[in-house]
Amino acid sequence: MDALAGLLDGPRAQGAFILRMVMAPPWSVRIEDRAPLCLMCVTGGEAWIVPDGGAPVLLRPGDIAIARGPEPYTVAHASDAPPTALIGPGGHCTTLYGEPLAESMHLGVRTWGNAPDGATTVLVGTYQLAGEVSRRLLDALPGLLHLPAEVWNCPLMPFLEEEITRDEPGQSVVLDRVLDLLLIAAVRAWFSRPGAEAPAWYRAMADPVVGRALRLLQNDPAHPWTVASLAEKAGVSRAALARRFAELVGEPPMAYLTGWRIDRAADLLRQTDATVESVARQVGYSSAFALSAAFKRVRGVSPQEHRSRG
């Protein structure tokens, strides 16, 4: 698992909700689903995204936007259009007065809207669940990320549009994977912009020494890593790795490993039924007691308390 694959580790645990929205003006949809992440790609016409407390953003064909929840926002044909529909938790769609709209606005396989021949088409992918590992990267993104078509060219958008309305065996798996790739491509393009403020550990991935050490820690946190063993794998001295790692990542290798292990454990505790003992061994602790001690030291609660609060 590298940095961007880690972004998907939490959201993918409960899949994504994917649809094609077809609209004719006037239209305005209020989004209050509290989802941690939503991808929107305009393939026809135009759409405005209006975040609460933020500046409206106009999406044109080929543009992509990523809205980072749980803050609400509005998607509409005009930046000042009053909402006529509401999307709540779980993708439940109603009028502003609570009347259901899912059936009346159903236009076909994974297609939703107010007119079958509407001029505006938006591909929407909503991730349902965020995890501690993915939050490391999500926290570095703005509330609304916008990549205009002229600054990036991604061949996945036409493919997703072609596949989204197909109804064949395994289609949901295909769409999930394409959406994952589209998200990774968008985040990578965002952090590749001149002057982009990517997280230190993300930037460090490009370093031939520290990047290798980071991938080793992320891919196999259960391994009994030491600075010496990491340095051997990276092909440098122990002192050189420790110095360069702290310089680029902002913390020593073993401190980073502890944080990664605890984040992984936190996700496993909430997303699976695995015992604390099993989780401990999956993330590199010898016993439930050892994980509990480290977990409480880092997070201030026990693994069981963390799980119950979820």
C-alpha cells in the first residue's frame, strides 16, 4: 500500500455509491449526506458547486471536483439557485419537505435526474466511509478541490461514463476500481501543481531512500522493523536514514511506524469483527496487551473504547 492507495483504504471498506446525474434547468440539489469524499465529473453542460461558506465553483466538461465532507454543499445550474431536492445520509433523496424523490427521478441504470435528455450530465462517486489511514491524506486536501479540464487530461472519465450505465455481472466491481483510479489520478494531479502543499510524508515518497523506507513501513507494518533493518533495505547507513527520514517526514522512522500501526489498528477495529489480539498481530504488536498500551498512549482510549464509540 503506497500513499495514494492508503487514501482508499478507509472509504473502500464500505464501497462507493456511483451514479450518472442528468439535469435540465432549473435544478438545484442540496447535499447533506455527510459522506467523507465525493467525486464529481462534468461530461456535458455546466454545473455549479456552492460550498457552505466558500466561493462557488463552476464545472465545465472535462472538469473534476472533489468535495471533502462532512460539510454540506449545493450542486445546481446556477450559483444562486435555491435547492429543490435534498440528498441525506445514505444517499436518501427527498424534497426539502421530506417527500421521497428516488422513484420519480430514477432514469435508468445508475442514472438519476429530472430529465432524460437534460443538457447537464455529471458523474458522481461518493465514498461512504473514511478511515484513519485515509484521513492522513484527506486532511491535506481543501474542502473543495477543483481541477479544470485544461490543467489535466484523464482518459478514465470517458471510460467511466461509458461503463456507468451498463448492467452486467461484476459491473459494480469494475466501477469501484475505475472510480478509485480516477480519484488517485485527481489527487496526484492536485499535489503535482506548482506550489501545492502536499503532506511532508507524501513529498518524501519521491525520495529514493526515504520513499523506499516509507513503502516498506506502510506495506508491512507487522514486520519487526528497526532503523537498522530499514536502512539495510534502503541501502544506506542507520544514521543516514534516521537523519534524512526525520528531515523529510518530520518525525523519526519508528515514530512514524507507531502512528501508522495505530491508525491501521483503529480502522480494523471499526471496520471488522477481528479480535483485539488478531488486530494486534496484523499491525505489528505481539499481543492485545501490547496494542492496548500503545493505543491508549497515542489516542487516550483503549481499543475496545475506540471500537464501541464507532
